[in-house]
Amino acid sequence: MTAGKVAWKAEAGVFLAVAFLAAGALGAAQPATGIPTVVIQLTQFGPALGVAAVALLWPSRIRRRLSGALPARRAVDPAGSTARRHARGAGLLLSAVLIIALGAGAYAWVEGVLRVTDPGTLGSPFALIVAAQLVGACGEEIGWRCLLQPLLRTRFGPFTSSVAIGLLWGAWHVQVFGQDPAYAGGFLLATVAMSVVLGLGLERAGANRLLLAGGFHTLVNLGMLLFMDDGSGSAPAADADLSMVLFGLAALVTAVPWVIRELTADILPIADGAR
């Protein structure tokens, strides 16, 4: 095994170990803090602590990862222009809105009712919730999309690395697997599909990587809070299962155009290989 293979596996292993363990510890400590989970979940900072651990061990590499440096492409990337990068970023954020719209709309079509939570009933000022959700989302995404994605991209293509991170991201939400299988399956489908959207959408995002990933994540979290009864726990189990399955399918549908774009653009080879 070459030193390069050992190095990237060590980085990934340290990040994942700290991200999982720290999230568990932070989740256990949250009740003692009195911070409502509807405002922010402290577990979200587990990946950020994983990044800090990697930074302590490999300070030179962490700068390269967080800068969004990726392997060279086989062809010149026209998406590298400022206008195209902005369009790509806007498309990424609109994809988050589309996921919620499709998921909530499908639920309303099946059940005949659109579930909407009044922000005034959440127990905290909505502006505070929005700001805290953005901070928490960035606490996650600095790990998943700003460190692990560029790291895996040194060895794999954008599609495989995105799917792998989606599976890890879903598994990191260990509490979800205490729910019904339909709920857990829908959630895992959603994390994989959203990871593909993020992974493909953030190619060459550079310094804007964290804000775009955090913005996407925040919009999804707020949409789930307002239109999926996520956070109150008052929805019947069957309704929650259906809502999550439809959410996962909505994320999958939204990911398809991103994958097709990469398959047909002849810019990013979807076939993976070592870089």
C-alpha cells in the first residue's frame, strides 16, 4: 500500500471517528444546556470537530482540502467562469427549495392536505432559528462537503465520492435508524441523493463552498421544519414514514438532472478512477 493511500485513509478515518463520537457526546450533553433542538442541534458540530482534529494532525493538507482544491479535469471547464459559477450556485440553492416543494406537494396530493407549521408556534423567534440553523448547517458541511468531499475526490470521481459521503452522512444520523424501516430508508435515500446534488453542484465552487453547502442544508432543514412537521414529533408514525419516503423520492428526482448534466457535458467524467 502506497504512502498516498495510507494518508488519505488516515485523514478520512480520523475525521469520521471524531465526527461520530463528538456528535454522540454533544447530543448527550444538549439537554443540560437548555438549548431547544428546534433552534439548533449540537450534534451538528461533530463534523466541525472532526475537521479540527484533522487540522491538528495535518495542518498543510487541511488548507488544501478547505480551499476546495480538486483533481485536474481532462478538459477545460467552462463552468469555471464567474457567471457560470454563480449560475451553478443559484441552481444548487434552488434545488433545495425544489426538494421541499416536491416532497410537501407529493404528500399533499396523496393525503389531501398540505402540512404547514406556523413559525410562531415553534417556541423561539423564527429569525433566531434561521440564523442558528445556518450556523449548525455550516458546522456539518465544513466536514462533509468542505473536507471529506475534496479528500475523496483525490481518489474517486464526483459521483462515487458523493454517493459514499451520502451513505456516511446518513449513517451519521444514527438516531434515524431507531425509526420504522420506511422512515430510515427514505431518510437514507434523501441523504444520498442530496449528497449527489451537493457533490456535483459544488465542483469548482472554491471559496464559496461552505456558504453554498450551508445555505442548501439550511433551506432543506427549514423546509422540513415548516412543511414536514420535523421537530415537533406530533405527526403519527404512518404520516411521518410517508412524508420521509416522499422526501427521499423528491431528493432523488432533483438529483437526476444534475447527474444527466454531468453525463452529457463531457466535462466531468462520471466514470471514476484514481487521480
